[in-house]
Amino acid sequence: MPTAVVTGASSGIGAATVRALAADGYRVHAVARRAERLEDLTLETGAVPHVTDLTDPDDVAGLAESITDCDVLVNVAGGAFDLASITDTAPETWRQTFEINVLGTLRITEIAPGMVHTEEFALNRVNDPDRAAATYRDVDRPLTADDVAAIIVAVLSLPAHVNIDQIVVRPVAQSSATHTHRGPIFAPHSAPQEGDS
């Protein structure tokens, strides 16, 4: 049985990845700061929980010592913590963003998809459910955490000689990080068909 380590596993893309990999037959180590959420996830999936703050060198060292086998590492930990411009952002917010997204990824590989509709956006980035909802308002089918987890599982199913350096994934409505179409794209009550673009 292959072994996977998933960081940021307590919710959103991380939790969806733990579920998908466990369902695909992996022994999963679920890594996150929030113990209560990890407990629920491990009861659901059978994953091995590791309460770890990836910005704390002692926590990272302890994690490395506790995991003796790792075939796959999926780092989902990270994020942005407000929507303010550079000139209006508090220094503490920059420090927090730098520590988790830069220092954390010096030790672990990163995954960074486009617009994904998760509760983490409201909790970590804007801390305001109304502002978070406005981000997705009128966007026809933003990505979900399950979409990203499915891509991770698909990449892992490729033959060992295949190397994927980078996958940029966005919903159809998002042409770039700064350009999002708002309004209908797909016919009402229809699912996109394979090959639709």
C-alpha cells in the first residue's frame, strides 16, 4: 500500500485530497494545525493524524521523525490572509503570509490552483462570509476542493516514468488570476460534457 502525506489536511482541498487518496488505497498521513478537524477526518478516512504547524521548525522536525515512509507528498497548507493592497496591509499579515507560503514551502512542495470555492477562503483570507461570497457571486461553477483532489489522484495514477512539473487548473470562468467571467457559461441545469471548452 503506497503512503501519502497531505498537509493542510483539516479542510478544503487538503481534506478532499485525504478522502480521495484514502479511497484510492493510500495509507494517508493527514497534517494540519487544527486537531479537532483532523480527528473528525481521521475517523472518517482512517488517515493517521499529525497536528503540526509547518511554520514551527520543531513541529516540522517532529513530523519528519514520525513518518518513516512517504511515496507521495501533497502540500496544500498555505493561503493569503486579507484582500488589502500592498500599501494597506499590516506588517503582521505579511509576516504570516510569508511564513506559511514561503518558509513552509522551503521544506515541502506546494500546490496552487486557481479559484476554488472553499470555506477556507472566508476563514483565512477575508474573515468575512459576505465578502467571500461576493468573490464567487455569479461565477458559473468555480472549482471545488474535490476537483483539485481528483486531479491529484489522476496525476498519481500515471506511470512512474511520467513527470508532471506543473498543472495550472482554473474553472472555465477564470481565464487568469485577475480575469473572471461573471454570468452564465453552461446551460441551466446541465453538467459540462467531456470535451467542452
